Amino acid sequence: MSKVSYYTVEGLKKLREELNHLKDVERPRASQAIAEARDKGDLSENAEYDAAKEAQGLLELQISKMEATLSNARLIDESQLDTSKVLVHSTVEVINNNNGTKMKYKLVAQSEADLKTGKISVDSPIGKGLLGKKEGEIALINVPNGTIELEIVSISRD
């Protein structure tokens, strides 16, 4: 059983658009590639046909995974979020006590994560470490090169 993921309206729309693109554009393209390869003759010695069939199988797997994700997706009303502790879709400002760096993260579902825009997955080590913490608390987070101390400065829902 897959786990439930929480999305913003924007994140859910992006996921649906990506799934529709795979179904409406990529799936017909894969079928066309198979048909073209089939027209080239003997299928037992046709590497192009085998490659096209394998690509189609991977595409169908990707579509299946996205459909499963969408079926377990829940829309979250950010205006109703509790800002007394870090939750999914909270925006958290932290200070790295190891080096004094101030950072701001928004915790989102894994498929919405984008570090360039400050969105990190709740399933990431930092996301897991911050969940449930309150302002002023320190989260000790194990990362590949040691442990970092993140002090929570503020929690908001912007």
C-alpha cells in the first residue's frame, strides 16, 4: 500500500499535467516507434524493435507509478496549517549552528521537492528531522558528512 502525500493546488496540477503528457504524447510516440521498427522486417533480429518495446515498458511503469501517486495524493489547504510546529507545507527558517548559516525551507511531498526554490521533501533527512519541531527547538540531523544542528527560528505557511 502506498502512503498518502500532501500537495498544494499547484503541485497537484503539475503532477496531473505530467501524467497527461505521458499518456497523450509519449505513449503514442512509443507505439509509433514500435510500429516503425516492426515494419523493418524480421523481429527476431531487430534490435530497434526490442529497444522500442523496452522503452514502452518503462514508460508504462512510469505512468503506473504516477497514477498510484495521484490516487494517494491529498490536497492540503495551506491557510489551515498549524504554525506552532513544523508540518508538511510549513515554511521553516533555520540557523545551522555548525556554521551560522541561515536557511529557509518549505517542506513538501517528494515529487514537489526542488532545492533551487527552497522546497525540500518531508522524506529527506532534513525534512524528517524538522517535522514536529517547534520554534526555538534544535533538530539534530544525520547527513552523509556528519550531524548538523538546525535551530528553528520561525515557522510560517507562506
